[in-house]
Amino acid sequence: MLAGCSSATSTASGPSSTFQTAGRADPQPTGPVAMTTPSTTTAPTTIGPTTTTEPTLASVPPFEPAASEVLKERKRLGGQFAQALLTYDPETSAESHAEGLRARFGILDNDGLVDLAAEAMAPGSQSAATVRYAQMGGNRPTKASLMVWVDVERLSPTGVRSTESRVVDVRVELVDDAWTVSRLASAGGPAVERPEDLSELAASVVDHPQISMADSARWDIYSGHTTLAMLERMLEVADLMDYSVLVLSRGHPYRVFATESVSRHSVGQAMDVYEVGGQRVVDSRFEDSPTWTLARTLFDQGIRSIGSPWAFDGFGGRSFTDDVHQDHLHITS
Ligand SMILES: [Zn+2]
């Protein structure tokens, strides 16, 4: 199990990649008919024009939170909505996609939905989405923010496959005893190319073998949003333990959920970590687990503020906890 987690993590730690498939330049949507030709099962050694099938992406089952999860109903809905947002066919426009999402999820507030869908979509491509993790971004008895790490696989009209991972902020609300999508708050931000002149410090974080992160977080660093002190903190944490960053700023609520305070994430001074030492934080809520050891060490070393499943110095101290911080560590600069 640990090996599985580790390998998934290390796959995600690399930058977005693109690679050519043996497809033709003009793919048509294909159905099960592709399976009728025995020749399709032979090794793909040729890229000849005699190939009769077009590549398509495999469909992904709907997201289901793990049995050990907290606040499962909220996570299921937020995860499935984020997955649906990033799953579409080549013919789908941002407008028709938003329409389909409205019909399926009965979204309460659709302001900005088309624009956010357009930002995240690659026109003309097929896109298939898998939820890696749905983390709490905020919680109240009747409303919540889910920050969902979605791994996206795309197939372009010319048969080029590419991957991207986005953190989607989905707001949900309890209406007549049923959790409902209230709105899409973020689709993980616009993508940012890695700058040629990326600083040595920033490069050492994004390329660090002990740190994996969603592309949304990578884009924060590429854009220069993450402070130098925070980048230093990320390196320092990597010296203690390998870990996975779900969110820096893109995909995180701008204000601390249901308050007027601007989040430390919004000023490049915080990260949320959902996995430490190959184990999810939500499954590591016991003394001496990798998560506990990391949180305790950072606290003992004097960190200004750390959110975790524990409050090492009681209510109002540097170390704080609540129902939102059962599934991640909030680590500040
Ligand atoms: Zn946080």
C-alpha cells in the first residue's frame, strides 16, 4: 500500500507532460466498434495510415471518498462536481458544459461558471478526470468548501496526450437536508508556463524529489506568488519528511472560509499538505504517525502557526485544530 502511494506521488511530482500517441490527425469519436477489429490488439509498432481506430480516453468511475474519510457527503459531492467539470468531449463548449453541469447538479449560483469552465478547458480535446484527493477548505454546519485535486488526462484533436492537475474549489450547501453545489469558486487558476529564469530556490522546490504538488500549486510558484520565506519553509519540511502539497493559493478560498480575514494562502505564506510520508493525514491521526511527527517537530522548532489534527498548546496557541484540519496540515512560513 505504501509503495502504491509513493509511486502515485512521484508520478504527480513531475511537471505536466505531453507526448505523442500513434493517432491520426483527424480523430472521430469512437464507440465500442473499435473492439471488433482483431488487428487493434497487436503491438503499436507502426503509425501507418492503415490504423482504423482512433485513440480515446478511458472513462473514469465517479469519485467516492475512502471509508476512513471525514465529512464524506460533502467530499463526495465536491469531488464528483470537480471531476465532472474536468470531464468533457471534444465537441463540448464552455457554455454547453456549464449547461450540462447545471442540469446535473442544480447549482444554486452560476455566476462566473462559464468563465471558470473556459479557463480550465482545452477546446476540441477530450478530457478525463480522476479525483486524487478532496480536502476540506472550510466547514460550517450547513456549508463547506471542498478543495479537490483533480488529475486530468487530455487527448487533443491531433492525438496528442497531455496531463494536468488542478485544484478545484467547490462550495456546497445544505438545502432541505440535502447537500447541493452552491457554486464553483475556482477551477485552479490559469495555467502558467515554467519561466526560463525561474529562481534557483523556486526550482529546487518544484523539482524536489521529496515534494509532490498539484500543477495549480506549481503555477503559484512559477508566477512568483509564493514568498521566499514560504519556499524556504517547503525545503525545510522536505528535509524532515516527503509530503504532498494540495494547495498553495490557486484553488484555495481567498478569505478564510465564512470569515472576512484574507487567508495566508492568498498572500503566498501557507501551504496545505494532505499526505506525509506516503500516508494521508486523515489516516495518520495518531501519535508517532509521520504526520504527527512532522507537525510536532515544526511546532517544537517554533513555527508561527500550524493547523493539524492536534492542538499541542491548547486553544488559541500556535498549534490549532478543528474539523477542517483533520485531513491536512496547514503549514505557514
Ligand atoms: Zn491552509
